[in-house]
Amino acid sequence: MSNERRVVITGLGCLTPCGNSPDELWESLLTGRHGFELDNWFPDEPDSRGIVAKVKNFDPTAIFDKKEVRRNDVIVQYAVYCAEQALRDAGTDLKDIDPFRVGCVIGSGIGGLCTTEEELNNYRDKGNKRVSVFTITKMIGNMAAGEVAIRTGFKGSNFCVTTACASGTQSIGEAFRSIKHGYLDAALAGGTEHSDIGFCYAAFNNMKAITRSTDVDRASIPFDAERSGFVLGDGCGILVLEEYEHAKARGAKIYAEICGYGSTCDAYHETSPDPEGKGGAMAMELAVKEAGIDPTEVNYINAHGTSTHMNDSTETMAIKSAFGEHAKNIAINSTKSMTGHLLGAAGGVEALVTAMSIKNGKIHRTLGYKIPDPECDLDYVTEGSRELKITAALSNSLGFGGHNGCLCFKPAGN
């Protein structure tokens, strides 16, 4: 359509177990340095040791005073930090745009779970009057987007996508569409999550979703035959999206263009993907179709790649279904092999990594892979980082509930 506009990525911000900035994360990924450590999942059970992937050395007082720290859940602290980082990277505060034309779409799969646990304990142990007056505003997932808007003054469309592990990707996709179709001129978009509490480890462990490996180098091993579950992590990834002509006019540094978005549902099971991979395949096909490119132009996929048996084999099947014979020509990697699974933040961080891969002409390896699985027989970039001129790329996210999101990127060009 003639009134459709181009959307580019001009700023990046992140907090991850592998680094607290895009440059730190990128260096870790290219050198094959994961962010895993062995720790106690449950503090009152000394023998409950498992692998974790934590954000390290984050100081919220760098952006909040002490009162504000108490009023905001960690997911909000992460989002504000990354939003400010992304705007600095973009070299603009976007104040030259009508504030009602700048949006914030920041997803979270779970919301303020730490606050929920803490205040439920206060209620149970100390009584109703000891429940914090800030409980509701700290626990609701939309407050990350809300607080970012309060601090930036951006008054455009503002909401939280909550689609489990697809939240970050679908947030970016919805922001992309809002700019493409003229509802916004720019947006901050991505995902944020903090799950480093015993309650969360217990919930995922009891459903057998996370690995019980105690070897940090063989814990998150996507597409490997010995994979046994994901490593639970936390973090945040935020992108600055701009309408192309606005970015060009101000001489912005452009990482990549977002040119397509696919969103589907398996409608199959609460936690297991459709064993035929139809929903994931269709999400990829829709993203490529909207991008207006031939499927053979896609030569890189940042996979969901969780290191669970069902996800990795099903995602492989979906890629084959979407691309046919061309699937074997596509370089595929999993950022989760080093960051772990950041749940609702994963898509934001992985979109950031995809954009940096396009900008730098390099892709990172899938770390930890040793033993081939006949069900996973594509090119997973297992030997080391690789130079690659990316013609078009996808970033996949697949969430509990059957939610599938796929973003299509390409170099911005002219």
C-alpha cells in the first residue's frame, strides 16, 4: 500500500546475564561467554543447587532515588534503565515529535512476580495492614511501559503485551505496525522480566521445563541431543523504532529495518507446541510475506531455541515447513545458549541481537552444542562466530499458550 511507511531501528538498550549494554552483550556473544552460574534455587534448602542466569551489577540508584526504588518493581527498573540507554544510543530524546505520536510498547510475560511473592508473604505473616500501598502498581505488568512514558513524556499508544515468552517479540511487532500504518512516528518497544525467586524456580522446575544440569557449560544447549530444559534468566531489551524518513532526516545511525511481522497461535496445548510446527511455520511465512521478499533471501534466523526437547525439534520442523529445501541454507543460532531464557524479555533481547548481527555482518555461535540430534539437522552455527552478510533475517519467539511471534529484518539500505 502506498501509505505504508518504513520502520527502522535506531537505538538499543539491554540488561542481560551476559552484559548490561548492547556492546557488553555483543562481546560476550562473539567470544562465546555465557552468563550462567550455579546457585541455590531455594535459600532454605542448601542442597537445591541449580543453574541460574542473573543480571549482574545492576544498580537501580543510578536512575532512581531510594524512594523510587521502593515504589517500582525490578521489571520497571530494568525497563526505565534500558529505555534511557536506547535513547542515548539513538542520539535523540524524540522531543521534536508530537508526544502523542511516540509510543511505548513493553511486554512482560509474568509482571512483578517478586512483588507479588513479597506482599503475599507480608499479608500471610504480618497481616493486612503490612501490605504495601504500592503493591498493585508494582505487580502489574503494564507499569513498565507506564513508568517509561512518565519519565520520557511520550503520550502515544502505551501498553503491555503479555504472551508468555513471545511478549517481547510481539511488543516490537505491534509497535512496528503502529508506525508502519501511521498511528505513531516512533516508539520504544521490547520486553522486561525478573524471575530470580524460589517460587518461580519451583514452578518451572515442577513442570519439568528447566534443566537440572549442574554443569554451567552443558546447561543451555539448544538443538543438542542431550538438551534437558532451559536455564531461567532475567533481563530486558528495548529498541527505538522510528519512521525511516524521520530517522534519515536527523542523520540517525540505523541498525536494521523491520519489514515484517507474523503472529499466530498453535491452539493446541497450554505448554507444548503443536508437534507439527504449523503455527510457528505460519508466523515465519507471514513475516516474510509482509516483508515483500522471496523466502530465499532469508539467510539468518535467531531461533527461539530454548534447549527443551520439544521446542528445538518442533522449531526445526517449522523452519523446514516454512522454507522447504532452502532451510538447509539458513544459518540458525540461539542466543539463549548464552543468556538463558529471559521469558517475556527474550524477544526484546534477541531482536536487539538480530539487529546488531545485521549491522556488524556477524552472527554468534550456538554455544555448548556437542552431540547432534537427528531431529535437529540444520545449520545451528555450532563451530564459532561467523562472518555473514545478512540479506534478510528472522527472530522467532514461541510462548506457553501457543503464542508464536516472528519479526523479519533486513539491512536498511536507501
